[in-house]
Amino acid sequence: QEGMPQTLSPTSMFTPCGFSPHLHTSKEGEQGGLIFQDGNLTSASLDALIQHLIPTTDYYPEKAYIFTFLLSSRLFIEPHELLSRVCHKCIEQQRLDDPVLDKARIRKFGPKILQLLTEWTETFPYDFQEERMIGHLKDMIHRIAPCDEAYWKKMNQLLQALNQKLATLSHGQEGIVKISTAVSDKLVAFKTKPPSIQREILSVCSDPYTLAQQLTHVELERLSHIGPEEFVQAFVHKDPLDGTKTCFSEQKKTNNLEAYVKWFNRLCYLVATEICMPAKKKQRAQVIEFFIDVARECFNIGNFNSLMAIISGMNMSPVSRLKKTWSKVKTAKFFILEHQMDPTGNFYNYRTALRGAAHRSLTAHSNREKIVIPFFSLLIKDIYFLNEGCANRLPNGHVNFEKFLELAKQVGEFITWKQVECPFEQDPNIIHYLHTAPIFTEDGLYLASYESESPENQTEKDRWKSLR
């Protein structure tokens, strides 16, 4: 075991103040085709970057570099192709094709290449759903294994851990898919108020604290399935230097990301449905106040995604038009929350609150204080604008590495947050309700809303007429 690089969890590549993008080097200017500025790697050719990833007997790339490059390289080259090139270069450089291997040399190199492969499988497990990836990985280890028995054991451990991780992830995905299809098949499209649809939220859970905690469960569960690479794959364009193919467009692997956005929308509609359903305005007001308390608790927990979904649900027109209902609500608390989530100044208030939660998370002593669940569609939008705002390649064909350090910083922080274990006990009953309770379509919401408080003006009257 001596001389093995330590395995670090993906979180430990972030220094306590967040992410450490500084890939230090002693001098400015160029080094092996890599361009540095103020000690930071700013650009390089794809070849030079691949070479920089490859360990040798006395070199191992920095953790931040590995993550940044593996995350962003897929914009230029598919993972299986990258791994293939890494293996070929190793075979060449370490002369792994020689009839007689230089054992002493390979014992220095072996632990390092194993470490690189381990980091890759741990941080980007979805890359290894492909047979070709596993093929390259096994081939590499088979070549070095004759020099040290321990390498076989290491390979088995690595493959076992990988299989376990992929099994867990796909099991979770199947669960989510099952729920999604069940819901869309039979329940969603209520056009009119059914006599009494199933139960209402307050009969399932009347305590706002509990509901906020169960929402946090759902959020963390769904976050845990999103691979960091999905953020990059969502925005893959053709690479200008390789006109023959788009990198990923055939199989945009962003299902978990899309499923998570769908969950947000479902929660918005669920909140609006629960408010529009009751026949009496006193009950409707009670449901609004309940959700305000749930939202406030989500804010305290650091669950900004559920918070935003609840506020969005309350701000949907069928809900916000219920003037008589709202007149019965103590709205001060609601305005405070709305202010937190106000989009002005590019969501300035929310970003400040998020920074606060992120800071609390770094110094946390318990999982309870570690929770940071960002308002997800804004995170995607930020990454989208970062991606649209700067070119992947510079005019000289170099990869714009500065951009990818910024990307890695945003995605890296997200990885840290999605790894938090939920500290609250799970209530299967409530979670089942959140996923399966029937919800109105937009038309259904308007109908229910007009039945609760009749149309006020001609536009509303016309709309009601056309809906009926």
C-alpha cells in the first residue's frame, strides 16, 4: 500500500473556501504546449491537455485538473475515445508493449494510473455504462498486473465499486421513472373538479416542518442521480474543429437532469391544485397559510428548490386571482419569502441567501446544517450563459481552459451539495403522496379557480366559457 496516492472523495478537491482552480506552475508562459497566466492554466491544444492528464513514474495531475478536464473534455471528444487515447499514450510512454517489462518502472507508474482510473469511475460513473470504457480499463490493468499481484485486487475492487454505484443509480432512476409514468397515465389531466379527488395534503401531513423535511428528502434523492457531466452534455454543440460528428447529440445523456426539472414543475402544480381544490374560501386560505409555513421551513433548511416551486405555485394566475381567499390570509410571511426569491438584480437576494447557506454548509457539524439545495433551473441557466458567453476554443484552435475552470467551479460546488445525506427520517406515506397525488392541468386549475371565485372581467368570463 505504501506509495499509493490517497483516494480522496470528490469533495476534498475543493479547498475549504470552495473550489481551488489554481493549477500552479513555477513559471509564466508556455510549458509543454500549455499556456499559463498568473500561474493558472488558461489554454492549450487538446493533445497537450490529454498529455497533462497522463501520469508518469514521477508525475500525477492535480485533482482539480482531473475533474475540470474530465468534465469539459466531452465537448471535444467522447469519453471512450479519450480513455482510449490515454491508454495508448501510457502504453507508448511506459513501453508496455515490450516483450520484457521494466518492473521497477511500472511499479512506480502502476499506482498512479490506477488512481486516475479510480477517480474517473468515482466521479463520472455514467461514462462506464459503455462496454468500450470497461474494455480499455481492463486492458490497461492487464498490462501492468504481471508486475504486481496487488493490481488485480485493485482492479476487482474498482469494478465492484463501479458496478455497485451504477446499480444504485439505475435502481433510483427506475423508481423515478415508474412514478412519473404512473402519474402521467392516470391522474394528471383533470379538466373539472372531481367530486373529491383522493385526499388533500392536510389530511396526509398537517405539520409544515414535516412536509418541508419530506420535500428535502425527495430533492436530495433526485439530486443524487444527476451526473456532473449532464450539465455539460445539455449544451453540446458541434465542435468546430471536427465537422464530421456532433459529440453527444445522438444520446444526450441528461435524463436525470430533465426528471429533476419535471419534479419542480409537478410541485408547482401540486401546490396550485391543493389551493384551488377546496370549495370553501376559509379552507383555501388555510392551505395557503400552510404552504407559506412549509416554504419558510424549506428556506431555513436550505432547500431553495422546493421553496421556489411553492412560491411559483402560489403565484400562478389561477391562485393569485383568488382575491377573497387571499384577503383571509396573513400575507406578511409570504411577502418576506417572495422578497427572498425576487428575480430583480439577477436574483440578488436569493444569491445572497444561497452564499450564506453554502458558507454554513462548509463549517457544518451536522448533516442538518450541510444541506444546500439550489434553485435548480437558475443553476442550469447560469451554466448555460457561461457556456454561451465564451467560446470553447480560442481563434488559434486551443481549448479555452479558463472557461472550463469556471464551469468546474460551479458544477464542483453542486457535487458537494448533492452528496449530503438526508438527516430527516423518511415518511413513505407523504413521499408517495407528493409523487402521485393528482394534479390539475392549467385549464383544470382555471376551471377550479373560476368555480371558487367567479370571473371578474370579460377576459375571465370568455376564458371560463371556452373552458366549459
